[in-house]
Amino acid sequence: MNDMSCGEARDLMPDLVNGRLGPEPTARLEAHVAGCAECGTELRLVRMIYASRPEVPEGLAASVGAAVLADHRSRRRVPAERAAAAGVGRRRVERGRPDRPWWGVAAAAIAAVALGIGIRSGPAREAPSVVPSYGYEVGEGGLWLTDDGLLAGAPSLEGLTDEALMRLLEELSVESGGAA
Amino acid sequence: MREVGPQDDGPSDAELVEKARRGDEHALDTLVRRHHAAAHRVAASIVRDADAAQDVVQDAFIKAFRALDGFRGDSSFGTWLLTITANEARGALRRVVRRRETSLDDVTGAASEGMAPDSASVLALEAQRARVMLGRLPDKQRLSVTLRIEEGLSFREIGKIIGSSEGAARVNYFHGIRRLRELLE
């Protein structure tokens, strides 16, 4: 036995058996164990535990590595597809379909139902294709007001051509007896 | 005591982790080859079922790499991985319906049969007995003993893995060793 205590010796035993102890402490530990039956018994136990380590199955690293890489590649692919769908990065545009988000269409449909109007798809027109079915009517020959036309149609004066506006004013003056 | 880390002269674990974060598949593979054995021993120590241990190792690596961005480097990659492995193994243990565990009677019975064993086989038999007894220790004692002896981890690292303080890991280790000596006498 030397100056090494039993406590220090017991602390170092695992490092000795798995080869992580330097030459100098190894020599001191072995000298201690040679003169200490108690520590000799414990070192024998530590060696037995180390010797009975479960064997690592052959091919485990390869199979785990393959699984890890497969998972890694799948995770890299999914964000790329999500980014494409969200309009980030490279995009794939399908022909013949409107390029608008699904939620935008849904919101428009809900708004249309709430307003009591329909949606028509097709080429854009200069004149509005959607008009209320009340308030006033647009006929082939001109603009006709209903009974409540002045109230309902007032906001619609905006956007009328000068010609249509003049016709409207003439009709109004006729209906009111021409007393302007 | 050396912390868990590379056993060769290649790039450090920290360097590999950085490369892996950038999507370097070779770095992922190197980390697997470097740490799969320790992970398997930890998993086997907890689940005590060879097939289940392999599944645990695979799941632990996948979880670790998925969470690599959250790895802050407070501990070594090896310690972090073994912590994930231990947690996975505890979860798997609940799912293992049938544990294949050799009983002490089977071991001693085998020893009494046949010809007188030579010194090498006596040593092997004693080692097998020690392994069986190790399986009878409480979880934290068993894990402290295996992590300290088989992996050479410090008590600080063992504490992180078993969810205890460094002092508690030390106590668990020495209680486990004392208990094993009693069982084997």
C-alpha cells in the first residue's frame, strides 16, 4: 500500500478498467490494491462488470445511420414543399388554375353569401357585372329609377358617365314637372 | 475522468454538431458511429431486452438530431445523447411486456453442470453473475454503476443523465457497488 487512500483508489477503479487512467495514477492504484484486500475485492468486481458489458449488435451503427439519414432527408424535403406551397422560394405553378390561396377564395365566398350576391368568373369587363337587384335597374335604353331609387341609388352616382348623369337629371326634372 | 467524446483523431463532436446542423450527412453518420455503442449499453442497461435496446438507440438518435438546433452545448454531445437515450429507454421499458432476463438460478445451475470449468470460464461465469446481479439493483444505482464503469463518465455527467445531482450520482454508484458485493458474496 502507498499514500493513496482507499477512497481515491475506489474512485479511480472505473477509469483503470476502461483504459482512461494515465501511467502514474495506474501505478499508484495497482500498488495500493496489491496491499489492500478490500480494494482488491472491489477492483475484481469492477473488472467483472466491465468484462460483462453487453455486446453491441453487429450492424447497429449502419442500421441506425440509415434510419437517421432517411429521417433527415424527409425533414429537409417537407419544409421545401411547404415553402413552395406558401410562395417562398421556387414555385410550381399549375396551368389553368387561378393562382390564389384557398383561404382567399373561401373568404370571398363567405363575404358574397353575407352580401347576398353571387360570384361570376370570367374575363373582366369595363362595366360592373354585379348590381343590386333593388334600388335601380339598368336597362338597355338607359337608367331607370325605382320608387326608392333616390335613396338606394344615390351612392351609385359616382362612376356614372357625364352622358348618363345628364340623362338622369333630365328624367328627374321631367318627373318633377319640369319645375326647376 | 474523461468526458464522453471522440475516441479518434477526427473532428470534435462540437465540430460535427455544427456541420450536422447545416445538413452535413457525413457528420450525422460520424456521430452515429462514434456514439452508438455507448447509447446501446445505456439502453440495454435500462430495458434489458436486446431488440428493444436497438429500437431505443435508433429512436434516441433520431430525436437528438431533430432537436439539434436546441442543443446549447451546456454538456457534451455524448452526455446529451445518453440523456435522451436513457429517457427513451425508460419509456420503452413501460412498453416491454416481456423481459428476457436470465435468472441467477439459471446461471448457477449452468455452472454446476458438465465438466469443471477452467480459469477463463470461471472468470466469465463470475462476470455473468455480476451482470445478473447488476440487473437487480434499483434503476439509478444500476445506471450509475454502468455509466461510471462501462462508459467512464464523471459523476457530474451521470447526474445529468439520471436526473440527479453529482453527489447523488456518487452515492448511487457506491451504494450499487456495495450492494453488488453483498449479493455476490
